[in-house]
Amino acid sequence: MPTLTESTSSLTFAGRLPLTWREMSALPDDAELRNIEQSNLIVLHTLFALDIHAGDYSEDPSALTNATELKRLDFKVSLLLEMVGQLFARQQAIPPECALTLTVHDLSWQADAVPLVGALLRLDLYCNLSYPRPLILYAQVADIVSSEFDYQVRAAFYRPSTALQEALERYIFLQHRRFIAKRRGNSPR
């Protein structure tokens, strides 16, 4: 069950998402890092567009006359995207979901095997299987905490731009909004 907390510095999302990581001997050059960041922004903005639901567009009473039809159309498009995303995900090697915590500055997750503190990592984080393109984030392992059954790894993102931090913050906020909406929909009246 996803949760959201707000620390003094940023919002935090805790939930389960597909994640894979691999150690890197060195970071890509600056040009490649800029290209990957642009790709990450495109992925996040696509996810934002997918999160817009019919009825979210306007509070204008004249727009409400077509709200029912818009909601039906929105449902059909969402269903189609989910089905196509599932087909695409089956053709790709989507990693398994793991428990994780995401902020605009770092990512923490549970793992059986871990890199060393200070290791450079490439993280592939799949935020929505309806659009199974991962965010590719470079990070450095900042902390590892051992438990009885596994490890908790925390990796700090390598120089995220202000635009990427704002997009990640918006993604985290939208996940919280979706969680609250689902909880309200499932609560007895």
C-alpha cells in the first residue's frame, strides 16, 4: 500500500514498483546524462498525461453536460492503454516489484544482494506498467542497513536538475492523490 509523507525537504512515496539496478564503473559523459534526463522528463510528462482523468479539466457547469461521456471515453482509453501496456510488458524483461521509498533526492529499496557503499549505480525504475518505459537514474550508494532477511539500500541521485526534481515531486504527489482517491472509493459509506 503506497504511502506519502512530507519531510522538511520533500515529499516521499513508499510503495512497490519494478526496479532493477546495476553497478557502473563510471558515469556516462555529460552529453549522455543530458539525453537521459530529457528522456526521463518525457517519461514523467507522459505519465502525467495518462493521469489526467475526464472531469479533471474544468469546473465550468456547461462542461459538466458532457462529463459522463468524457468519463466513459476516458475509461475506454485507460483500459486500452492498460491492455497494450500489459502486452508490451510481457515482451520486455520487466523486473519484479520491490518495496521502495522514492524522494526527489534518493531511492531506497529492499534487496537480497547489495553493492558496496559508494558504488555508482544505474537504476531502472518502472513507474507505471501501462507505459512500461523506465526512468533511468544514476545514483551513488549512500547507505546500507542489514536486517534479518535482506538489506535496505539507499542511493542518492547524481545531480538531478531542478526540472527533474520538480517532475519527480509532481509524480510523487500524483501517486498520493491516486492512493487517496482509491481509499475513498473503497471506504464504506
